[in-house]
Amino acid sequence: MTIPSRLPRRVLFGAAYYAEYQRGDRLADDFALMAAAGFTVIRVGESVWSTWEPEDGRFELDWLQPILDLAHEHGISVILGTPTYAVPPWLARRYPEIAGETATGQRIGWGGRQEVDFTHAAFRFHAERVVRAILGRYADHPAVIGFQVDNEPGLHLLHNHGVFQRFVEHLRQHYGDVATLNEAWGLVYWSHRLSDWSDLWVPDGSIQPQYDLAWRRFQGELTTEFIDWQAGIARGYAHPGQFVTTCIDYGRPAMDDEQVSRGLDITSGNAYYDMQDGLLLPQEEQTAQTWPPSGVWALYLIADRMYASRQAPFLVTETNASSIGATWHNKPGYDGQWRQAAWALVARGARMVEYWHWHTLQFGTETYWGGVLPHSNVPGRVYHEIAKLGAEFASAGDLVADLTPGTDVAMLYSTPSKWLMEKHPPLATADGGPHPGAYHRIFDAFYKGAFDARLSTRIVHVPQVIDGTPDGQPVDAAEFATRQPLLVVAGCYLADERLLGWLAAYADAGGHLILGPRTGYADTEGRARAEIAPAKLTEYAGVSYGEYSNLTTNVPLVSTPDSELRLGPDAEATAWADLLVATDASVLATYDHPHFGRWAAATTRPHGNGRITCVGTVPGSAFARALFEWARPRTSAWTRLPATVTVTSATSRDGRRVHIIHNWSWEAQTVEAPIDLENVLAGSKVSSGSTIELGAWDVVVAVET
């Protein structure tokens, strides 16, 4: 990846800054405080279309000039946002037809944000006009290093008439005729066969999986097209070295982050997480993830998903400054936790850490979404905790900018499988209802297991493997096996023959392939395969299954007598069981259950120069950790670490190995250095075999010497 030249050769550090929200002129004081805290970047302008254009065609652009001038004067770079996600009242009033619909004929009430059908020609006209006005005025300003187009796109699945007609046309172009569509979707079922394209029903009442999958894919493509359209406008004003990005919220329903990121210069996104005891280690059991996500492993997962969008360093455009979310979720961090989270993000490839936001708002929906400064604007504990990072990033300099995260295990990510499982999940909630987070319930269990086994994970999207090269050719399976000798594919329900063949070739070439539940069970239309599962891989894996079951309670697991995988008494299967029948594979674990005990829970078999391991359940934390401790491809130099300590390794731009050591607890800890190091922040040498001291919630950044 080529880093845009206007990105300083150090980790950018700052906050979103909204002087227009302040009650009074605080510019001089704010910039003095930002400079004292070591801020090097702010984001401006993305939320206030009605300030930029208070009336149709009347622009007021001058208000940003003193902000940019002061930023430049203080050596603070600026990311300039376009305001198209927050439409002004006059636009909604004059053009009510642009209102988005979350169900056919049911308009989103105006008063929030992103209430519009962004495909509508009237919206596009006015959006383009305001974007051009802003960028035409300020793209030349020396403080501006890049542009953020829109913000957190993909909030709604749009059901507007025009959107639906585009969907019909999209299907016509993809399938050619209704006979092909009927066959592809299995519309003979329940008399859904179409005789004409006009027979296609609107999506509201559909419970047909193939339709639902196509609808979600189309919605993701609409979001990508919108961001690409706006990025194209921005590039018409950008100077060499200025970048174009958007701020991705990875939970948005109409968002395919890998697809959107292809048209951007660098990935940017949100990294919100649960502070206080949410960052305490050890955390033995995976909990159901809501928002904000809880657990150190969940923080790392956020960072690894950002890196995965482009397989490259990324910008954190928003992260916790203080309390986040609703008025009843007030959990500002313990002392030291801002440093911990920021350094964890940097270790996994963050090129920028930017807080949302500078000052806590005194009005509006997000009144209690805390900023670096409190409501009083008087610097307090949060400001002083965050300010420590400014000095540390300055001290570390370019050593920690553009780090390439270390990788022990790769995990394949399938966005379409996630989409389909949101409406047609294989897993149930505790009350027996459908589990809309089923995909991540499966995926996250394996991710957390690798984290608990002290392995670093590289997430790779399916298209990055199958269509990974510029000419659309698959990544060479043998080359990938050399780089990533352990690959996990769990929950990848939708898979075509190319992917299944590539997975077999990966194992044949020497990789260790771990298959998790629901992988490859359906084709890319969402049709269950007629082959014995795991489809196309039964012979190579030496195992098959034709039956599966939900598990209403956790089921204990036991190792077989000759198994290399040794399980403790707390190893459990959760949520799901593929009832594996080993034909030519070694059984690693079985269910300790009067019924399920006849089947295998995990098997393994050599294939070519590699190995295929099948895991038929969503592993509990103890089982998942044991699985990865058995499968780990290499031994870490960092051994005998306390349970509260993690070491995250990465490679700097000039090839040096950097190790970031965290103590996620209240208790001071010591770690033995396995190699000669330099403590970057303390400026001291650490000899191999000597002790590294870590205080409560502490971080040490070290580089090999």
C-alpha cells in the first residue's frame, strides 16, 4: 500500500472538533489545549450541512477559515468532512420525496440523520452542490491533508420505489430472464415463480432466503456506489498526497466494508469499546456481544476488522474519549485505559487515533457522549490521561506508524453469510428466538479462542482470496499457506466451488485448515448443497455429517484417549452441533452426552502436505483456547506470561520488530524479556532475561535491538 504523502510519518493523534457547536468563542483556548496535549489532527465539518448552506443555494463558508488557520498555525492537520449524512430542514421540506423508507411506503421521520434516499436525483443534486462548494473553497488550505466523504454510511436498508426499481433492473442484468431467476432462487416453492419481471414482489414480506440475500447484497452495492460517487467528486479537488476516505461503522446493515474500501485511499472507522472492567483480563467466557463490545479480545477484533478492509494500515476516526452511547451508559475509563486501548489499536495497524470528540456537547442527542473536555470545558482527568499519549506518540515517532501486525492465524470473513444469517440464523437466543448475531456468535468464538491462546489473527475477506489479484485471479493457495500456515473458516455458510477448491488446495500445499460450523453448507445463492457435508471436502477431511442440532444448554467435551488435543473439565460445546462421523480422520473430541456422545465434536486428518481439522460446534472459551494451543503454527518467544498480560508484535516500516506489552488489570506484573530490547517510551535498554515492570493498566512499547 502507498500511504498518502500528506499523512505525517507518525501516528496522527487528535479528535473531532466542532467549534460550531460551542456556545461562545473558544478557538484560542481550544487550540492551545490541543497543542499542549500533543494533538496533530482534527476532523471538521461533516455534520452541519445547514450551517454550510442555511437556505437553498445560499452558502456560508467563511466560518471554517479561522479554524483551519489556527490548526495550521499550531501544526495540527485537518481532515475535512462532507456533510451529506445530515440533511438540512429546508431540503427535507422542499423535497419530501427524498425521504428514505425503511419499509415500502413508510418514510423515515425527519429529525435524526441519514433519513434520505441517497440514490434520489434531487438529493444527489444538492449533495453534489454543497460538496463542491466546501471543497472548492478549502481543498487548497495547507492544513487539509484529506477528505472524509459522508459519515457512517449504510444505516438503513432503503425500500423506496426508485430503489426497488433499480433492484429489479439489477436482477434483470444479472440473471438475464425470469426463467433463470426462477431456477436460481428456487421460486417453484410456494408458487413464487415469476412470469414477468413485473411479478417481483417488494421485499417487506419476503421470507425467501435467496431473495433476502440478493436484496442485502444490492443494498451494500448501493452504499458502495454512493461513496464511490462522492469520492470521485472529492478527487477532482484533491491535491497530490491528499487522501479520500469515509468513516465506517462496521455494524451498519447496508455496509460491505471490503467493497467500500476498494474505492478509498485508506480505510477509516469507529473503534468503540466497553471501558472499565470491560478491559479486564482474564475474561474466561465469551459473552453475547451487544454495543459497545466488551472484552480485550473484542477491542482487538475491531482493529483487525479495520485492517482487513484493505489489508493495510487504517485510521481510527472515532473512539472513546469518555462515556459513550446512551445517557445510561456512563463508564469512562480507569486511569491508564486510554493509553492501553490506543496502543492496542496502533499495534494492530492504526495510523491515526482520533477521539469523538473534543468537547462534550451541551445539547442534542449525544449530550452525554463524553468528549476530551467535559461540559464545563475545564480540562480534567480525561484530558490529562489522553494528553499522555500525545507525548508518547511524539517520542515513538515513525517507528510505530504503518505497523504491519504480526499474524499467527488467518480467519476468513464472509459478509454475505453474515447478512443471510441476520434474517435466517442457524442459532437461537436464550429464549428460543432467532439469533440475528449468529454469524458473529460463531466467528467470534474462534477469534476469542485464538486471542486467549495468545495468537494474533489476520482477518481476510473471501473476495480478497478468490478475486485477490488486480486481474481477478485467486490468491495462490500454496503461497498463502506459506504466509498463513493456520487458516480458520467458520460460519462461512455461502461458498462457491472456487472457494471450496481453494481451501482444499490450501491444505494440500501445507496449510492447516480449521473448518467451523455451517461452512460451505450452501452455494452463493443460499441454496443448501445436495452433497454430503462438508461439501467438496469430505474426502480430504475424512469426515462427514448429515445431521445437526441446536444445543439448548452447553455440552461438556472430552478428548479421545489417543487425541493430541487435551481438554480440561471446563471444555464445552455451545449453541450448535454438527454430528460428525469420522471415516478416515482422527477424532479429537466427543460430546459427553447420552445422545450426542456417539458423534465426534472435532476431527483432524492430514491432507497432502497439510491438514484439515473439523470443529462441529461453537466452541466455549476453554475448548477454543485448547484448540488453538494445539494448532498453533509456531512457538512464541514470549512465554510464561501472567494471565493479565498480552504481548502484541508487529513490524515497522523499516523492518524492525516492535512488541507492545499490556497489563490489563489492577495488579502490577513483571515479564521476563526473551530478547534484547529498547523501551521506546522510557529510552532504556532491556537485556534478554531481565525483568520488565508493568504497573496497573500499564503499557510498555519495546523494539528489538
